[in-house]
Amino acid sequence: MKQFALMMNQFELPNDFPHQPPEEYKYEVRQHKRNILSIWLRHPDRYHYTSDPVYTIWGFVKYKTTKRSISHTYHSPINSNRVGGEVNVNETRPWTAMPLNLNPLEAVFYDL
């Protein structure tokens, strides 16, 4: 349990997170709830309408502790405040954890 508390205070991406941020972007991790972290994609600072940093929600990481181990699962966002369904992190993209809903023709042209 101490390891879990330490992990939650560091706010780092999990070791198995497979993506590198897109060029000029970076990932930031924040605590969403006690056992859930949110992953945010910070945009480059080149917008004319605001001087504040612009963020997009990538997704969520939900931690589960047992007596013997700590595990985590990735979840897509419904919006920036609501955790969606569990996703396979290897089927996500650097921009978002939202699953693609492709018809068969689109699936042929879009290479995951």
C-alpha cells in the first residue's frame, strides 16, 4: 500500500504507457480521484486567443490494489470529468484514448 501511495503522489505516466507525445506537445498527469489519474495532452503555446496553456484530455488510468500487487487499467474519457470504458492501451493513439468507430471501408484505409 505504501508503494501505491508513493506512486499516486508522483503523478507520472505508467511504465507501460506506449506513446510519445506528438511533436511540440507533452503529457501531464494529474490526480482525478483517489485511485484514478488523468492524462492530459498539453498543446504548444501558440494560440492567439489565450495566453493560458491549452490542454486536451487523453484518458484515465485506474489503479487497483490487492494484498499482493498493484495493477492498473486504461480508460477512455467520456469528457474531462467522466471516466469511460476500459481500453487496450496498445489500440490507442498518442492524441487520445478514445476508440475509433470505423466502418469496414474506413478500417481498410486507416492503419492502426
